[in-house]
Amino acid sequence: MPPAPKSGDALFASVDRVNAELFTLTYGAIVRQLLTDLEEVEEVNKQLDQMGYNIGTRLVDEFLAKSNVSRCVDFKETADVIAKLGFKMFLGVTATVTNWDAEGTSCSLVLEDNPLVDFVELPDTCQGLQYCNLLSGVIRGALEMVSMKTEVTWVRDMLRGDDAYEMRVKLIKQVPEEYPYKDDD
Amino acid sequence: MAIAESCVDAVVMEMVAVYCGGLYAAKPELAARRIEAIGFQVGHQLSERYTMERPRFSDHLEAIKFICKDFWSELFKKQIDNLKTNHRGTFVLQDNRFRWLTRVSLDPYTENTDSTENDSAALGDTAAQTTTMLLYFPCGLIRGALTNLGIPCSVSADMSNLPACSFVVRIKT
């Protein structure tokens, strides 16, 4: 029998943790430096999303190794795993899954606590900045590694005056895994 | 509030990759300056926060000790292992197992143990370069923290004994 999946709290307790300040301030400093170097806000948005994607493709291994989560039966379960276990394990917070469409292929993840944005205020010159694009990129990257192509976009952002952080996760297609793997490649 | 250590590591590594790979691939010295600048800003802000409720440091050595103990512990959950000084404004802070070196730079070697000798030499080169670039970040952290404490200085890193790493602080007079 494989070990039972851990609860979010147990999972978070099992990883090495640090003070969130170093993470939050480092991310803020990176965004600020990218704004200086890339000049265009839209380019910064793309870069943050790409960085998140790259990070997601790596973090998913650590998540699978530590969480004991087995294959999800459907996208609804996947969304719950991200919200209750994925966010918890890495950021120490959970998200709420809501606003499912009829097909069960797109939903919203709503964050009440968002460690990315402590101490952050956007100046007027950065109004188009999608500050949290790193997070949406991480989810897209992580899901692609487990054969799900998704589109993840922000629909509410407190930095831009909304009342919560909400991202829309849309399953584009399930990529069939190449199986069985050949040994002699 | 706490988060997983791997988030910090991932963001730092990815930042280094972005600056060395895409943005300034042909200009490593510019990439280095950007990475150091990001570290500087973070170090400056962190030392402001960590020293809010303390009396001012009486001299340079007290401030350096704060970096070795409190500041390092907040960041890496351990203290600097060894501190040396020439008593003329140069301090050498040695971390015997610097976290970002134990996690990162050795990966390319272990993952490619079966590649040909030429390949691993080239890979070793890239790994060493990435490591060098990565170290501009903690150098910036230290310089930012000390600058915030009113001590202008330059900071360089010496990684001749991996995974130990020494940071050389030269105080500007």
C-alpha cells in the first residue's frame, strides 16, 4: 500500500521553512529590477510568468515526492489538491476553489492571504503590472509537468483595487503521457 | 509568517538564470551588477527591519557580529562559522556549508555522471559560472545590510573550498 496522502498542515510541517520576509522582499526587488531593465510593463508581466513556469516545472517534483498524492481522478480533484496541499506546502496558505464552469474544466482559485504582496504598493506608473504573475506561472508549469496544459490568468488583484486575489485556471487539454517508456533510449 | 525554504531557493535561482541566460547572456558583468543590486535592496530592507528595536552598534565589529549571528540566522537558520579580521577594516565571514551552494552548484555534476569527459568539463564550467553569478546575490545582501547600518563597504565572495564560502567585507574609509 502506498502511504496515505498527507494533510496540508502535516505537509507544511514536514518541509524546511523560513521567514517569509526574505522571499517577499527578494521577489519585490526582482520585480523592481526587471521594471528598470525591461522598461515595458507588458514585458515584465511575461518575464514573471515565464519565471513562474520554470519554477513550477521544478517544484512539482518536490510536491509529488513529499505529499504522497496519487493520480487525481479529474480536474476538480486536481484543483483541490493545488488549493489545499500545493499552496499550503510551499506558501503556508490555502486557497478556495470556486466558480466552476459547467464542464468542470475551469475554476477560480481565491487567495485570502498572499505572501507575495506584503509590503507592496504599486506606483501609478505600474498600473498594468501583473505583480503576481509568478504564481500563475508556477501553477501552469507544475500542471504541464503532470500532462495538463492550462491557461492561468488573474481576474481579481487587491494590488489593483479588487477585494481578493483570484486566478482563473482553465484546462486546455490533457496531454496523453507517452507510455510505456522505452528502456533503450 | 513562514514559507517553504524551497520557494526562496527557487526564486533566487530563477532570478540568476534570467539575468545570466536571457537578459544579459553576452554581458556577464552587467548581469552580475543587477544580481548584486537586487541583493543590496533586499539586504538594506531586511537589516532595517531586524534592527528596529536595537540600540545603535557601537563600532564596526559589533555590526559585523550582528551580520554573522542574527542576520545570517534569519536568512539561513545558522550562524556564520568563522570570522576573521585584520583589524584594518577587512573582515572574512566564512560559512562552512553555504545553503545556496550545497543545493545548487553540484547538481549538474551529479546528474551527468555518465557523460563524456569533455562534456562534464564544459558542464563544470557552466556550473562554476552559475555559482559565481549566484554569489553576487548574498554579497549584495551583506553590502545592503551594512550600508543600512551606516557602514559603506565592498563585499566579494571566495568559493575555493566548496561548499564552504567566504565573504570578504572591506569597509570603505
